Amino acid sequence: MENILPLAQLKHALKLLIIEECDKDVEAEDIADDEILFDCDLDLDSLDALQICMAVKSKYGVRIEGGPDARKALQSITTLAQTIVEHQV
């Protein structure tokens, strides 16, 4: 489990995590922090959401529960980073 990174570094790390875990052929710089993850060019689906949640649990020790909480956390890179920071303290 990684310690909390500065927010900008955490956001970049999350972009890389999503690209790797979901096997996407994009650069981290192509993903905007506030871009809606499941309505963008990444073409993410529910299996990708599960993979992201499992990777976040493994890497940061933060469990993202299903349902409305997961939808809120996985809305964007910013909301995912905020969820991790809130639950790591």
C-alpha cells in the first residue's frame, strides 16, 4: 500500500493505473483530471470499473464499495483521487 502522494502525483498515478489495468492505448496526458471517465474516449465498461476498484484496493488500501459510492468515486480522476485521500487518512 502506497502512502498518500501529493494530489497532482496521485492523479497522474491513477491515470497510469487505469491505462495499465484496463489495457488502454492512450497517454496519461490525454486524460483530463475532470473528464467523465465512462463517457470519454477511454471506452471504459463495468469490467474496467471492477478492475480499477481492485487495483485501487491493492495499491492504496482503499476499498470502493459498489453502487452510488462507486459511481461517485469513479466519475473522474479528480473524484477517484479525492476518495483515496479521504479514506487513507
